[in-house]
Amino acid sequence: MRRSERSRRVRRADQRAGRHQGPAVVPSCPQGTPGSTSGGFPHSPPLLSPIRSADRHRIEGEYMRTRSIFVAAALLLATATPVAAAPSGILIQRTEGGIPHITARGYRDLGIGIGHAYAEDELCTLANAVVTVRGDRSRYFGPDAESGASLGRPLTNRDSDAYQRWHGEEGHLRELLAKPAPLGPTDQVRDMVRGYAAGVNRYLAETGAANLSDPRCQGKPWVGPVTELDLWRITYDSAELEGTSAVQADLVTAAPPGQGTPVVTSTRSEERVGSNAYAFGAGSTQGGTGMLLANPHFPWHGINRFYQAQLTIPGELNVAGASIGGSPLIIIGHNQHVAWTHTVSTAQRATLYRLDLVPGDPTAYLVDGRTEKMTKNGAVWTTRYGPVLAGGWTADHAFAMRSANIDNLRQGNEWLGMAKARSLDDLRAAQDRYQAMPFINTIATDASGKAYLTDSGVVPHVTDEQLDRCAVPAPPYPYLVALNGAGRSCDWGTDRSALEPGLFGPERMPRITRDDFVHQANESLWLTNPAQPLHYPRIFGDADTPRSWRTKVGLDMVAGKKFTVDSLLATFDEDRNLTGELFRDTVVSVCRTMDGADVRPLCTALAGWDTRGGTDSRGAVAWRMFWGLLRPGQDAFRVPFDAAQPLTTPRELNPDYAGLRPALTKTAQLLAKPDMPLGQAQQRAGIPIHGCSGGEGCFNVINAAGQRPDGTYADIVHGSSFVMAVEFGPHGPHGKQILTYSQSDNPSSPRFADQTRLFSQNQWLTERYTPAEIISSPVLRTQVL
């Protein structure tokens, strides 16, 4: 009776979740770990050498036979358990770092597999994001508390809820979902999202909210089943990173003059979320083939954390890399033929329109002399162009934002198209068909040995002529393009090849293909390869302007070299600090001329610094503080910027620059221990972290939430995250990777810091891509759902 009652309860839970009963966990111990089903990988050794060719076919044959045994075992368990439906045969194999390799018969099952795996590691992260996109944060966490948004400015739960209920309005989302591909999601992407929700809910039903190991959400009332619409809301929200999401508080607090208390996001953070990337062609690799380095600088917490996985449908799909929370798609990765990554683009993804208001009515505006009324949708005032912002709303003018991504729910189509591509031509065809990348460049290579970079995506059709004619100042938002909204002649144009009105078509997108390399570090594409400068409409970015120190160090790291995967990662691990290399000696010479004993320890620390961002680098903490206080302009250098020498100018820091001595004095006052090792100051979970800020000219970017009085850094908020180096060899792709913050943000998980320890020690996981490599993992754990 007890078993029967328990079976009925399990059956009811499964019926509510819409799935069959839980997984068969099959012991898998190919290298002497009998009966191991543990998920613990904190000390898992990397794969040290590739499988010998002579053993490959034998092992792959064993793998396929073993897989058949796994599925048969699951069937046997199912038939022995009367409450379980027939299993779907979804195979989840976890290797070092907790990376799930998922094999399934179809796209829905593939979604179930990655949803289930992700929930095991990050259910609380996803549940928190669902509360956010439903607009329910105030209900559970209080209206005045900070929302904890991992991207953008600090935001209260009240403002977050108001924004989400406007932006994620169900009717609009369902309209977008009703559109057929290419404007709407393809059937395969819909199946993956549907499966992902089912996989998450299945894990929750099996475990129960009260039994979750994660203290962040164990037994919390806000943890519950997710819906497909929740996941689409997360996708839709992420597309607006460079649009309305960047000014959420401005939208929901906007009010006519004299009404309310507006919040104005007038500046952008100088350390924005970004990325580095290289694609190498045959001319820049020792093997004469394609190679890629992915180095996104995304958040270390929240739904935008990367999650490593491999997704396989035999004979149709085999893609490995990383997704982000709430998505079943690999967004940075590779298959057998093509590898790709992304960086945040400089192209404007939204523009402002300055409204000429009707005298005496601040909620009415003129277009070609005719009056149009604003409308209020929830907390947001809207116009023909889009929502009204708080900044600059006076009796005469207001600013409205038009976002290029407001109807974009098709990103998954493009990422799945990339995952299936057999060449760069196929990848470009997927981009041209779906035109979906919301705010990112694409950097790619293939087995033929070509390097490719493009800013192909969703970009407002604003020509240079139109900018010259229509641009107006927008003092509250100097980082955004603002156009005159008083006449329709300043409306966005449209290319015939564009999927949506108002956008540039594929033929207008900046693109470059080379045999040596392309490079990207969140600046415009002007000098992606200095041998071939690019030019494009100004809405995509600037040209003939000073390059960042990070761009310069990235180009210098690869100049004139040919790489292997190991030598490329060794270059990454050097942790160079370009401003330190160029200007430290000048700064020390000035420091030693200053009176007062209080600066002497600082001078000594800087003089002894190795100009690196390694964990044992003494003086790195002092340099970061000093350089941040100095903020040198062009007048700080003896040789100013010259567009004809963009990588070597400006140069020669002027020792008489007025800001030098005050910055040194302030650094000495604030920093009691200027020779503190960087690894003592910069940590995650007590683990030393190497890397420094992009503003210093560091490639391996690490950004903290601030600095404490004792000189140590607060929590790391974003920076190097999923780092992947992959090369196409005679036997297919091979490479190494690391997830700097590890697979799980659950402090109770064995996957909370295992890869972080490796990253701290400049170690890498060798990728397991083939069946032979996967099954040979000494820590293999296998599940069949």
C-alpha cells in the first residue's frame, strides 16, 4: 500500500509536469571508478592527451554499444515500474567540470536534456529570473529592494516589475510567437524551448523545492514550474540589452514636468559588459587551418551566466560550447566544421527621437505639424516612436526611444542555423536569412582555414546623410544617437532585403574574411585587422579615432605569430597590462621626485611590479587604482593620437602632466598596502583570480563591484567567463576551455568552484567532443531520462 500510494503521488507530480518519471542513473566507470554516480568534480583532472587514432574506432564502437545498453537499462527500469511512461532515451553524460553531453532523438528531447541538466546546477538562478520577467519581484522580495540585475544600472524591484510588465506584455509576445519563420521561431527552436521547460519542471518535480540543495531558494514560495512563455520572456528581455533594458528606470519613472520623481541614466559604465575574440585563418596557425578564441566578458552571476554543454542528435546536429540561462541553444561554440563567438557591438541598436511638444500639453507632440497624443501603458508613456524617457522631459521637449529589437524573438533560429553550418558560407546564409543578432558581432572560422568577422544583425537604418540632417543633441543621454522627431523625413529607412521595416539589410552589414586573422574587443570594426581597415555607416561605430588600450594589447598579442591551441592560451595567460608596460617607468620616476614619506611604499611597489595581472603580481592593485584616478586625456601624452599610426599613438606619458602627482598622492592615501598581491585582493569564494580591467589595457578582463577600504575588491561582477580555444585538425575539432566561475552558482554544489580553481592556476580543460573522448572521461556520470 505504501508503494502504491507513493507511485500515485509520483504519477500525479509527473502528470502535472507533463513528463514521465525520473531518470535512470546508470553507473558508468570506464577507468576504475566502480559505481560512481556522483556529480562531484572539484578535482577532476583535465584530459591530458588525445585518443590515439588506432583506438578511436574501437572506443567509439564500445560507446555506441554502451549507449544501447544504457537505453535498454532505462527501458527495463521503466517496465519494472508500472507508473512510468516509456522513456524518451535522452542520454546525459557529464565529464570534467560537470559539462553535460546530451544525446537525443529529436529537438524537444534535446531541450528536455539541457533543461534538466541546467536545473540540476542552476535552478535557483532560473527561478529568480522567472520572477523577474513575470514582474513579480516586489511581491516576493519587497518593492524597495535592489533587483540584483546583472546587467545595467541598479534598479529597485518596483521599477523592475513595472518595466517587465510593460516590456514582456503577453499579448505582444504571443503576436511575435504567432509569426512563421523566419520572423518567428522555427518549429525546431520551438520544440527545444518546449522541451527545456519540461526538463526544468521534471527536475523540480523529482527533487521538490523543499529538497533543493541551493540555500538561495530552498523551500522558497517563488520556486515553481516554468512555462514556455517564461523562457521566451527571458530571451526577449536579453535582446534589449542595448535598448530599453539599459534605461528601465528612465522609462517607468518618466512623467510630465512637475509630476513624479524621474530617474535618468545619463552615463554608461566605462567597464561595460563586453568580450574579446580572435578568428585565425590558415596563415596564422601552425597547422594551416582555422582556429578560434572566444573570450566573452559576461556576468559572473544571474541568468546571463554561461553554461557549458554539448548537444547531439545523431546524424543531424553535434554542437558544443556554451548557452546562457533559460536558453536551450548553444550561442558560442563549434560543430565539426565551424566555430563562432560573439562580442558586444558598437552599433546603435536604438535611437532617440526628440519630440516637439504642443504648448500647454506636455503629453502631446507634433509630427509634420500635426498633433499626436502620447498614451500610457502601465507605468510607461508611449509614442509613435516608442516609450518616453524621464530625462529631458520639459514643457517644450521630450525624448522617446525606438528600439530595433522590439519585434525580435528569432535569435534562436540563427544560433541553431550556425550550429548546423558546414562552412562559413552556411553560417553567413543563416545570418542573412534570420537577421537576428540583437547587439553582437560574430567572429567565426571553419575547417577550410578562413577567418571571418561581421556586425550582421538588427541595426537601425540610419544613413550618414540622415545623421547629418537629423541628429539633435540629447544632453541627458549623450551616449545615444538622437534624431529630430518633428518630421517623418527623419524616420528610419529600410533596405528591401531587410526582414523588418526600419533596418539595414544583409548587404549593408560590415564584413571581412581573411586568411590570417580578425580581432574584436568591443570597439568598432575599423581595425579588426590593421592591414584592411573597414569603413561603414556611422551608426555602426566610429573610425579614424583612438583605439582602447585593450584593443591595442589584443592586436599586439598576435602580431606576426602563428599559433597552436596551447601557444594561444599561453599568450592569454600572460595577463599583460599594456598601460603598465608603456608608462610604469615614467610614473615611478615622477613618484620618486615627490616629497613625503607617505608615497615611498607606493613608489617601491610600482617599481617592483612585473606589469602583469597575475595572482602573485605585487603592485597590480596599486596601478589599477592609480590609473583609474589618473584618467589621462590626449593632453597627457607627448605624442598625440595620429590616425595614420593608430596602434602606437598616443604615446610617451608626459611627466609634467598636471594629473600625475595628485593621482599618486591619492593612491598612497587610499591604499595602505600597495604591494598587496593581486590574488589576495581579487578572489571568488576565497580563490585567487588573475586578470585586470580593460581600461588598463588588459586582455583577460576582470571587473569587481568596487574596492573595500583594505584594498581588496568586492564581488567580481563580470569579465572573462567562458574561454574557449578550438582548432580544426585532420580528425576534426579539438581544443581547450574553461568556465571561470564554474557551472553552478549554488554554493552547496560540487560544481560551484571546481573550474574556478583550475582558472586560478592557469589550467584548462581539454575538450571532450567525440564519443571516444566522452566515454574515456575518468569522472563520467551518465543518466538516461
